[in-house]
Amino acid sequence: MHLYGNTLERYSARELPQKQLAALDSHVSNCLFCAHGLADQAAVSTEWERRGWLGRLVRVETPRPAEEPAEELGAKAA
């Protein structure tokens, strides 16, 4: 019993029945495959990703748009 797809998403959101959550908690605590799957899901949802050959977690910064376009700055200067 490994966590995949919808089950993985519902488990991480704690939206499964209590009995199933308890069984999956026990499984995840002993299954490296599922523990890595949960870690990867958490990394994606919080803008982190694994990089490098060691797979270290690095925060992914999304570029923010400039406050004023360069054209408007040029018009103000003239």
C-alpha cells in the first residue's frame, strides 16, 4: 500500500477517514518511498524543490513584476 495521486493529496490534507489516516500514518513512518513522496508534495506546495545530486531542498523564488514599466519611467524623466 503506497501513496499515489489522489490518495496522496487527500492524505496530506488529512481528508481521509480517521481509520485510514491511522493506517497510512503507520505505513508512512516505515516506508521511505512514501515518506519521500510526501516530502516532494510538501516541497511543491510551498515553492521548494530538490536540486543537485544530493537532492537538497532549495526555495524557488518566483520573479515579481516591476512596480512601474520602464516606458513610464522614461516618460516621467522627460
